[in-house]
Amino acid sequence: MKIIVFGATGNTGKRVLLQGMQMGHEMTAFVRNPGKLSDQLGEHSARHVKVIAGNMMDPVSVSEALAHQDAAILAAGHAGQGEEFVQIVDNIITQCEQQPAFSGRVWLMGGAGLLDIPYTDLIGNHLPGFPPEFINHNRNFERLRQTRLDWSVMCPGTMMDSNEHPDSVHLQPTTEILPIPIAETIKGYSEAAIAGHLFSRLHELNVAYNDVAKCMLDHLDPGGEFSRKRVGLAYQSKVTLNGGEGV
């Protein structure tokens, strides 16, 4: 499969490139600074990646880069960039829509605050105390919902370098909802109390960069189980979602 990565020099993007190469995919990196990518990947790996130097805000450069790609992974920017972040995502999505030689499979990076909180009609990003800049993830998500592209939004918590866990622990993906067990009693709590409870459990949403990258690369087939879904990730020793432990 031919995969283009936007934000290929970031913590997530560079891992997507390396794992994609190891899986046998044809990887393309869209970057502003090719030298930085070469330093990160090493000379040997860098030779096996097609590198396109360009500006993600330039419609022509992005459109040309998307031609004949089977999938695009958008790991560029961060919510703290504000309007620039939203414009970057909008431009890339627009070019995905308009480029006739692009198949239309897209992964976008979001955050756990985009996921539904079980037994409520809330998401974390709307709760008091959540960083206001996270609303930019909401805006990007709404942009995706307007398109006919085949997309998914990766919604991890805090991402880390390490992923060492006992053998009994496995990665548990969810679609649309938080990937940690929440008791039904949460529906009787105020928004402030729900926010406080989630803040106390943020560590349960920590996930390794490598696992985030692998999950996206493992789900690139059009119309798959994560198509047009938000995807959460957490480590679980057993599946107890939507009940059991919690509030």
C-alpha cells in the first residue's frame, strides 16, 4: 500500500514511517525539513522513504503529493497552534477530496477528549477544566464529518515512549467511547464532578506512540471496522468497558 504521512518528523509520524516500512508499505513523507527526517530515521531508512518537501498550507503541493496514494495519515500540528492547526487539517482534507488519484483513506490525530463518555451525552473537551485549545480537535472532527472520505480519528490520551507491560495486558481499542471502564452511576454526576473523575484517571489513558502508529497502520483497508469512527486506545488486563469499575 502507498501511504503518505503529514507531520512525518513528529513523535507519531516518524514511528508511522518506520513501522510502515517494516510492514512493506511504500511510505512517503511530506515535510518542511528533509534534513531533519534523515537525521531521525538514519541514512539507511531514509533511503527507503520517498520525501516530498513542501508547505502543508499550500493546496498545490499537498494535492500533488496525494496523487496515487492509497492512504494519508495526518500527524501534523497540534491543538495549541490554534487556527493554523485547523487550517492545516482543512487544507489536507480538501485536497484529499479533490485529488482524483487519491483513494480517500484518511487517519487524523485527535485526542481522548473527543470520545463519548459512557452513559452521558458529553465528551471530555466540553467539560470544565479541559484545555480550551482542545476545541480545535472538535473543529477538525466536524470537518471530517462533512466529507465523503473514508476516515478515522485516532483519539489517544497522553502518548509515551515506552510500552512495556505484563503479558496479561493488551491494547484495547474502542470506537466512539472512552476505552476505560466507566460505571453507570456517572450519569448522575454534575459536569464538574465528571471532569474531576476523568482527571483522576487520565493515567489509564496513557498509550505508547508505537502502539498508536501500529493501530492506524493495521486499519487502512477501506470500509474497515474503524471507518468514519473515533478510535480510543487503552491498556486493559480484561475487558470491562461500560460497567464494573469506575465512579
